[in-house]
Amino acid sequence: MPDSSPFPEGFLWGASTSSYQIEGGNERSALWDWEEHMGWERSGAAAGSWERFGDDLGCLKALGANAYRFSVEWSRLETEPGRFDREALDRYVGWARLLRKEGIRPIVCFHHFSEPSWLIHERPRGWRDHGMVERFVDFVDWASEPLSAAVEDWLVFNEPNVFMVGAYGAGIFPPGRRLLLGRARELRDTVGASLADAHNRAYELLKRRQPAARVGVAQNVADLEPAGPGDEEAVERWDRFMHRDFLDRTRERLDFIGINYYTRIFVKKSWAPLLPLGVLPGYAELERELGPLFRLLGGRRGQGPRTAMGWEIAPEGLERVVLKLWRRYQKPIWITENGLAPVVGGVTREQFLRAHLAALAGAIAQGADVRAYLHWSLLDNYEWGSTKPRFGLFDRERRPADGAAAFAEFARAGSAA
Ligand code: BGC
């Protein structure tokens, strides 16, 4: 990398995906029936990646990537309780080997929201039942053994905070509980505690097998701002609940912290009934859900341009978030997701990339130890209920999208300046 690069030697440039969102045909996942239950658009063949890894590899090579983050699909690998499919696992092992051969570091995640449907039937309380920890750790143990021949970088969970809130708080993922309606603390003490415990146990076993491995988490972190004067305490409460609780419980067992950064939100104190923790967090999704009530309760959204998801584009927030986590935890930071579903005529992916990479360089200049930038996503995928948002550097036909050439140039030059 040229001396003028703001990014350190060995910096990882790559993209991220998840099994359920790209592979297609994951019929054994609890999400498969869930799609129907929710009336979602079906994931169907998604991007067809289960059969098209060669094409995906071609995309990574075209980007000049030196890292690829993907997840292994628990429901494919443990088809019934305790019954593991070695042939399916070998396919992932083969992918990891091919990546290494091309000088692309495989980064493997064990849990990206999708879980086997037998599991939900076996344990209807899901992660509120601490027995889930054992089940999950057994799966990690079995899957990581052959994979560790080619993989040294692991994410135990993707966004445990979003999973907890989505599946047990807001009821949008299976098993569809809604504990945020007044029982947020219980949520944190049951699901939150189990997920952290599972991470810690998985970390121990991965490191026992491979002491040099790097094991982390991909945590969704929004830049939080007070909606108005007097809302600082609400920001603190939401930050602790959403961002820090998991990291505080696992900090001794994180070799790095992965940040999935998309947007900033304004947080307001509010004692309106049913809002969690006395807080109104200004997510686009909540604004949609509450309709006019959102404003009536004092909800605030940023004024910047928005993506097709309705998320405000706020690159400067990335610098703040990285510095905040770096200063608190003193662990290397990897950007494990950052990206957009562009709006026609709006901010382009190239502009988005430039602005976010500049923000990242800003954090590095102020001392943060940042080692990776992984764009979400390599491909247009299944965006949990819809195939419309176009997060990909490539479309489903593997044609480069706007921004792919710019990404390749930034990765080559080690800079977006
Ligand atoms: C998730 C991805 C998702 C992306 C864009 C992240 O929260 O990890 O699965 O596709 O955001 O919504």
C-alpha cells in the first residue's frame, strides 16, 4: 500500500454477505416459513450463491478484495437435532480454501439471524431458554473444526443486539416475541445474557483449537444524538442497552470489534406507554410503524439525504462511532458492514464510499486502530422481506453496479482521496 494511504499496512478491503440472504433455497431455516407467516416477499433463490460460488469469487477478484465475510447456514448444516451434514460443510470449506488461494481472507460468521426451524420447535422460548447456549456452541464446535483448516477469522454472531430486538423485542424475526413492550430489562437479562454467554463459550473453544485465530462480533452501531436538550440521559440509556451491553459482557473475549455502521438516529426521552426504557429511538422503521404518532411523541429524524431504506446518510457518524468504541474498549476495530441501497437520483455508492472512507481515515488519524473495511454487500440480496433494496456492488446476474469500479480503485490505491 502506498505511504500516502491513511489506512495501515495489511488493511482488509472486502465485502460481506450472509447465507440466508444470498444462497437461496434455505428451506430448513425458521425464516423460510416465517416469510409466509409475515406475508413477506419470498427469498426463493435469492442470489443463487449456494450454486454460484465461482461467480461470487469472480466478483471479489474484480474488486481486488483481500477479504470476504460470509456466514455458514446453521439450518443447512445441522439438519435435525445433533445430525450434521458433512457434505454441506465441505462446500463451505471448499469456498474458504479457494478464497485463500486467491489471497482473499475468509471471515466466517456462525449466526446471521437464521436458525434451523427444528430448533424453534424444540425450544419455543428460544434464547430466553439458556439451553440454547449449549445447542449453539455444539454447532460451532462441529462446524469450526474442518473450517479451521482454511479460516482464522471468525465472527460468532452478527448483530446480537439487532437479533435480540428483532426476534424477541419487536417480533419481526422468529420466534416473534414482543418483549420490548414493557419488558426490555427482562429481554436483556435473558436473551442478552444467553447470547453473550454463547459468544464467550464459542470464543474459548475457537481459541483453544486455534490460539492465533481472531474472534470477534459484528455489532450494529448507530451514531446516537439527543433529540433535544435534556435527552442526553435517554441517549446513554439506549446506547447501553443497544450497543454496550453485549460488548461489556464479552470484552475479555473479543480480539476485535466489528462495527456495522449505516446511519445516525436521534433519541428522545419519553414516558409514553409501551416505549422501551422510557426512550423513543428515532429509527426510520419506528417512524413508519408509529405513523403520525412518531412526531406527536417528539420523535426526530435527521435532515440529510436518505437511502432506499429511509436511513439518513451520515458519514461523519462513522468517525464518532469508531472513536467511541476504540476509546472505551481499546480493541482493533473492523468495519464489518457499511453500505446503502441507493435511491435513483440520490447519493451514489461512489459518493457514499468516499465520504465514509474519509470518516474512517479521520478516526484513524485520531488514533483509532482500524483494520478492515467490508462493504455491505457483495451482491443484491434478500433484504429480510424484500428483494428490492439494492445493496450490492454487483447485481444478481453478477453485473457490476454503480460504485464497484470506485471500490476497486480505492482498494488498489489504499485510499479514497
Ligand atoms: C444486517 C444485514 C442487512 C443489512 C442492511 C445489517 O443490519 O446484518 O443482514 O442486510 O443490515 O439492512
